[in-house]
Amino acid sequence: MYREANGREAMGYFATKPTAIITTLHDSGIVNAGVFGAYTNLSPSQIGVATSVKSDTYNNILSRGEYVINIPGAELAGKLRILASRIPPSKSEVEEAGLSLKEGLGLSTPSIAECVAAGEFRFEREVEVGQHSFMIGRCEGGWIKERYLDKDGKIDIFKAKVIKDFKYPAPLYVLPGEVVEG
């Protein structure tokens, strides 16, 4: 069962900065997906993501003005290699990986149904950084699978088995282990 959330509530899903899959739409309507290990929470409602200016993700965000950040669990680690590969815009990485789509809550861009959670973002602005651009978006809403919610309304990283990239660009990921309080 999915639990829908408003923008600020959905931003809590990204607090631990797990590896993400960003979905966008090509002008043709085909869904694009890319794997991202780094993004920055800029405010209670904004996230910034660095993308190559040559990527489909970059072009689609500029063209459509929206994107979805999906949070996969460890069971999808094998699919990330497919999503990260070079697939022509005439094909969907999501389809190639054998994953299914979940209709957007307030955007035309869908999320990935097998993921733990997802947040929908409206593109706000771009900051050029060398061969990349830092794409800033505002979270408008999202969803989480209810069984993965913790008592604070965020992802229970242990139950959800969210992953973090390790030794990028190698497809190696780590699971949360021991929590150390400071």
C-alpha cells in the first residue's frame, strides 16, 4: 500500500541520501531513467542534482520542467546497471530493466512502482558547473510504501534496505549497518 505525501513530507524520504533513480519524460513520451548517487537537500522543499549537459535526463528536465526521484531498495541493485547503461531515447530504461511505472500524482512523469518511495519535483533553475549543470527542483509531493515508514515519517532504512553507491562508477552499493549517535 502506498501512502501519498505533500512536498515537505516527501522531502523526508531523501534525508539519508540513498542512491536514487531519476525518471524523466522524453518529448516522445518515452520514460527515461538514470541512476544518481549524489544529490543535495538545499531547503525543506528543494533538492539539487548534478547532471551531464549531454544526458537525456538533463535535456528532459529542461524540456518538460519536471522529474521524479525514486528510491530503490537493495532488491533492485541488479537493475541499476541496466538503468545506468546507454540506451537510446527511442527505448525506455525502465522497460529494458523489466520494471513497472506508477502514474504521477501531480506530474506527467511517472515513478517506478517497485521502488521504496518517490518524490515529484518541478524544475526551478540551473547552475552551470563545467560539463555538468546543477538542476534545482522543488518537491511537490510523493509517496512511500507504508511498511517502510519509520515513526518520524521518514524511510526506515533497515526495513527498506535502501542502498548507497560505493566506489562510483563501479556498480557497488552498501546497505545501512550500525548507527552511531554523535
